[in-house]
Amino acid sequence: MAAVHVCFNNSITQSSCNLRRLFNLERENISGRGQSVVQVNRKRVLNASLSVEVEAPDNVGKLGFGKITKEVIEMEGKVLVGTYARAPIVLERGKGCKLFDVEGKEYLDMSAGIAVNALGHGDADWLKAVVEQANTLTHVSNLYYSLPQVELAKRLVGSSFADRVFFANSGTEANEAAIKFARKFQRHAHPDVKEPATEFIAFSNCFHGRTLGAVALTSKEQYRSPFEPVMPGVTFLEYGNAQAAKELIQQGKIAAVFVEPIQGEGGIYSASKEFLQHLRSACDEAGALLVFDEVQCGLGRTGFLWAHEAYGVFPDIMTLAKPLAGGLPIGAVLVTERVASAISYGDHGSTFAGSPLICNAALAVLDKISKPDFLTAVSENGLYFKELLKQKLGRNPHVREIRGLGLIIGIELDVPASPLVDACRNSGLLVLTAGKGNIVRLVPPLIITREELELGAEILHQNLPVLDENNSN
Ligand SMILES: Cc1ncc(COP(=O)(O)O)c(C=O)c1O
């Protein structure tokens, strides 16, 4: 059995517990106060010791990361498929808008798990809903009825344009379901037509997910090309080009148009009211469906419960996911009765989706974020934050634009954003990139306070010089 020595001090005893669990480490003996000597269980972990052959990223160690962080990163490099270029911190716990890593360092979270943790971390009502439901009934499959699922659907229908809901487990799955529903709708609406409309329109800078249907609708070529052939029949048009969309929709082959009212991953670009209105009328004239992907911008983030309320334009289908269950996996497809009537038993389904546990958590989230006072606070805090950012960052020559609605804000730079994002993280602030990598994306928990927004803006401000340092050659 290969030994590894992991030293803990008393302040991170919690870390040590989690680490042991994570690595299935077995305590061999205790040597001294607050210090453990642990061993790796080879059978369960790897046929190698933790004193590694896999190199940690270059900056681990150089930046003074602790031993636990280094160990975890090295192990991740051995046991996980390398799909994620992660930041070199290991997060262990969170409360409100704060996160703490295994070394005990505190971060202000303005990433919210990529626009997921709308109520922050460990919201008491959300936690109660999860714990009580887990104690009562967690999962039964969709072979049976369950109370929280029906209640959540009722609440979503009651607060939106929609008549019915289909539950999924993620944003990409919600979009996958919307693709199927759109095609089935066209077949159902035109039973005598030999080749009903099966094609789709999506737009520049859009992101709809990673599964083979949703990725076919996603504009970044590098997400699609390694997996060709993806779903055929998708045309990408310029976001905002209503005329081009109208011309294509009129040809009668388009089953549905997928559009984000505010693009998140693509770079925090907002649609104009006219653009969405034109899409709506072109779809109506040709019998195509209009799908709003509100996976990132929906559910209160804009200060409106639904982002499309800011435009007064309504879809036939809306997809939701990220914040709906406050950090637990969920997706939802909201549809009109007209769309739902095309769908029959067996057309689509999911084992996990809509479980009592997830739906009860989502009810707790929806309860809070749909309150008018909550939404007003998001709006007002969003305006305050955007103004503050303009004051503090707007004069920097690398800052091109600060834009967004509510608490989805983008800072567009004329240089790559990652040096600033990395510097902020070292200073205790977590923010994201977006677009072609030159946009800082801010999607904090919706419960964030003014003081926290001020702190975030100040940390961004103080780290701005890094943009020059990285672009001086
Ligand atoms: C607008 C939009 N749609 C779909 C997705 C895919 O969601 P998921 O990662 O849950 O599959 C995302 C994820 O970022 C998104 O922002």
C-alpha cells in the first residue's frame, strides 16, 4: 500500500474529512495534534500513490496553493476525463454569496455556478425543502404521479405564458426536448404534407447546449465540428437580423426558431424588441414555432421573472434550467396547449426528470424569486452595479462596453479577459468569461447585497492593471 502524507492544521479539519471521503483515504494513525498520516486505498482509487506522475497545472505551487489543493488537482488529472479547463482552486463550502476553498480562503461568488445559485449557497428555506423532501420521498420515476412535480408545473404555468410543462434534467436536455416537440408539432399540424418542416434557425453567438441536437443549434463551430454529423438542417443567422430570418422562415421549411432573449455564453448580448417582434410575426405567418431559450437569462436574472417580459413578446416554447432548483439538476420546457396537443405518450421521457426532491427544491426557489419585491431588488441592484462598474472601470482604455440587464452583466474588453478573471480570483472574487474570451461575465447570486456588489466592483477595479501587464509586448 502506497503512503501519502497529508498534513492538516486544526482550522481545516472539515477539509480533511472531505478529502478523506473524496479519496477514500483510510486513516492509518494519528501522529501529533492536528496532523494526520493517511494512506490511499489502492483498490478503490488507483494503482499509484498520490505522489504523482501526472503534473499539476504550471501555476499550482507557484501561486502558493496549498498541499490539499495540489493533491486534488493532481488526482483529478488522473481520474477524470479532461473536458474541463478548471481554475486551480478546490471549493469546499459556501454560504450566501461566499465560497471557501479547502485552504480556508474566502471568495465572493459572482459566478453562481454559471448563473445557477440564484439564492446563493445554503439558503435556509431551500435547504429545508431539500431535507424534508429527501426524508419523505426522493425519486419514483415518471411511472407514477408525485405531488411536488404537479405543484411545480402548476406554479410555472400559473406564472408564465405556458399551458403545460415537460421536465428534464439540464438546459441541453430541455432544448433537446424542444427540438423534438417542434418537429412533432409540424407533423401533427400538417398530417397530409409529405415533408413537414424539420429545420431550425439559430443565431450568431448563441449557446443551446452540448448534446447532438442542442449542439447543432450552438453557433461556436469548435463545439460542433469534432462530432459531425450533428443534427442537420440548422441555419445560423446574424443575431438581430430579422429580415434574413423572415426570408428563411417564409420558405416553409423551418420547424422552429431558437433564440436567447439575452445571450449569456455568447457575450451578454440583448435582443432588441423589434427583432423578437419580427421573429414572432414571421413565425406566426409561416406556422413555425418560436422557442425562447431562457436557460441562463430566465427566472429572475433580468429583474423580470422571464426575460421575454422585458420585451413583451411571447414564445410558443420556453426552455429553462440553471437556477430553477437552486443548484440541483433540472430542466423544463414550457409550452402552449397548441404545442402540447401534438405530443403523445411515449414521444419523450426521462427517468430522473421531475423527481419529488428536485421539484420541491425548485418550489422553494420559485417561491422566492417570483415575489415582486425580490424582482425589484434584482432590477435595482443590477442598475446600481452597472453604474458602479461604469464609474470604476469605464475609463480604462481596454474596457469597450459594460452592458446587460438586471444581474447578467458583461464587461467587453479589447483584450482577453482571462488574466483579469485569474487576478480577481487570486484577490478573492469569482467571475466568468464569455463570448470570444474578451468579455467578463458577472452573474452573481440574485440575493447579492449592495456591499457585496461594491466589493466586487472594487476588486475588478484594483486588478485592471493586469490587462496592461499582459498586453504590453
Ligand atoms: C442559454 C443556454 N442554453 C442551454 C445551456 C445548456 O445548459 P446545460 O449546461 O444545463 O446543459 C446553457 C448553458 O450554459 C445556456 O446558457
